[in-house]
Amino acid sequence: MKIIDMVCSPGKTGFFFDDQKAIKGGAVPDGNTYIGEPATPGFTQVRQAGESISVMLILEDGQVAYGDCAAVQYSGAGGRDPLFLAKDFIPIIEKEIKPLLVGKEITTFRKMAEEADHHKTADGQRMHTAIRYGVTQAILDAVARSQHKQMAQVVADEYNLTISDKPIPIFCQSGDDRYLNADKIILKGADVLPHALFNNVKDKLGENGEKLKAYVEWLAKRIDKLKPSPDYKPIMHIDVYGTMSPAFNNDFEKITDFLGELEKAAKPYHLRIEGPVDMGDREKQIQALKEICELLAKKKIDVEIVADEWCNTLEDVRDFTDNKAGHMIQIKTPDLGGINNSIEAVLYCKNNGTGAYLGGTCNETERSAQVCVHAAMATSPVQCLAKPGMGVDEGFMIVYDEMQRILALKKAGR
């Protein structure tokens, strides 16, 4: 079956683009926005509406396969590609990707995704990660439609895997509304919670971490009070966006001792801390997380460290994994470009003794979230992110329901 045309449409994402540098630098929250000057190139405001691009591949039998190009909330930060605006990038997709796909016979996902993901412009530059992300989603859908299979089955077949026969644990994020939304997450019985967006020292973490500790204590009590069943025992996973670096002046002994306090505050629930430090450099970040993990083991502190900042590409995932820089790696799907890279990243983590968290961003779309569920059900990471958005209900519904469809169809032999 051939691809006979490609059509693009601009879209909105489930959240916003946020200028992380400006927020860390003291931009003041004001309702659902921030007051302050943008500090990252491309931003005209500290917070601005997230944008996406749907890439629709028209197949010769009339079917339409599609994927959504989207970039992370904190675009342009931590070594990531710049701000992704639809008006700027639709012309690039039509110029560079359309000739690459239109008129071509659909072969295998791995071959076609690899070609699209590695495509370079005349000046030798690869496409923005968001473009590679959405185009390869569309390719996976096209291959699945041409073979009359689920996308998860295509991934499983091509990578010699088996679709999971049980749900992948879902990590649900609260956003800034970390109290009311935590209630929602608990009531819905999500497996991992609540992310909680601790991205500021003064107002959120606390100068000595005291605000985070108080929140962890509150959350443990809240789970006990609201748990939907007696055996509900979720994992706490909190993202601190490197804020322990300034709070503890990058003193890893003090950081690990504080993590020990958090372990006790979280009991009886297991705790993961994402991005404890941000060293401002890839190699320094790897070394820092490695040292923190070693100190935690030495002190017998049972808190898992999740790598995020400066771990953006498939190569980064491999290097962080090889150096034991984190007990778990967040595979931030839009940052890796092609969805094929996220698949490879999950498998690399699993094969090398590191937890794989198939993540992403609140700033995606329902389509990219659904495609990621298919990748998760085929590769079986430790957990996957409920996305898009920060409202809990919508993202959890999209990911949970798609997972249940895959399971039901597998059970029915379809």
C-alpha cells in the first residue's frame, strides 16, 4: 500500500509552553500565568499556549494515518530543541517530509521511522524533535493500517516482543494544584502519583526542603484517608526540577540526608524523586546522579532517583543508564524525536538493569498519548505517563482507556 498524500493541520496541546529559566529565575505566579520577562530564546511570554501539528498520511485505500508533532512544556531548556510553533514548522514539514513519504510504498515501521528520524536538510540539520516525533507516529499508524493490526502489535512483531497481558502502571501528575488534584489521582486509583511540580525553591521546595517534606507527609496521610480500596498502595513520584541544587548548594551529602528524611515522611509508600539536581551540563549531571545514587546505597536510603534534565536523546538514555546515573530514566518521548527512539530507549533500560519510565509531557495531545500507550504495551516499561494536560481526569482517561482497548482486543484475539 502506498502513501498518496500528506496533509498538516495546526493544533493546540493539552497544556502550555513554560520558560523554565525565567520561572527558576523568579517569575511570579499570577493565576494561571507568570509575571516576568522571558529568558529563553523564542518565548514572548513566560507562559504561552502550547501548539502542535497533526501530520496526516493519506493511504491509497482512503484511510488516514496520523500522528501529532508536539514539544515538551519546558522547550529550549536543559539542552532541548527550541520553541515549537505551528506557523514556523508546517512549511518545513511540507518541504522536507512530504517528498520523503508521498508516493512511497509502506514497508516496515522500523525502516520508515529510521529514515524519517534521520532525515537531514540541505544544510545537514536534522528535523526538530517534535517533527520527528509526530511523523513517526503517523508512520506507525500507517503501517498498522496497511497490515490491519493494532499499533502495539506492529511494535511487538518488529521488535520480537509480546504485548503485555496486564496494564502498565500509570503515573498521574497534578501540576501546581498538588492538593486538590492529588485527591483526584487517589480516588481514581492511579498507580503512581503525583509529580507535583516542585520547580521553585522559595515558594515550593522551601529553602531547606521543608515545604516538600511537609507535602510528602500530607500526601501519605491523604492516601491513607482516601484510598479507594484497602490494598491500594501507590508509589510517590515527585519531580523537583533540580531545585535541590540551589537549596543545598549541590552538597550531595546534605541532599541524600534530606532524601532520607523524605523516605521516612513517605512511609509506608515508596518514594521516587525526579531531577534532584540540575548541574547545567550533561556530563556533570551524569556524575552528580551517579554519586547521589551511590550515597543513597551507602546510607541505605530507599529512595529512587529518576533522571530527567540533560537526558534528552537515545544516546543520553544509554549513557545515563551505563553510568548508573539514576535508578530510573524518564524517556521524555518528544525529546527523543522519533517514537522508534523511545521504543529503543525502553528496551535499553530494561536490558541494562535500569527502570524505564515512558514519560513525555503535559504539553502533548491525545493522539501522541495514545500512540505512546501502544509503545508501552509492547515494550512493558515500569510505568508510563498519563498525558496530556495537568487536570488529571483527561490525561488519565486517555491513557487508561487506550490501554484497556488494547488489552480487550488482545484477549478477544483481534
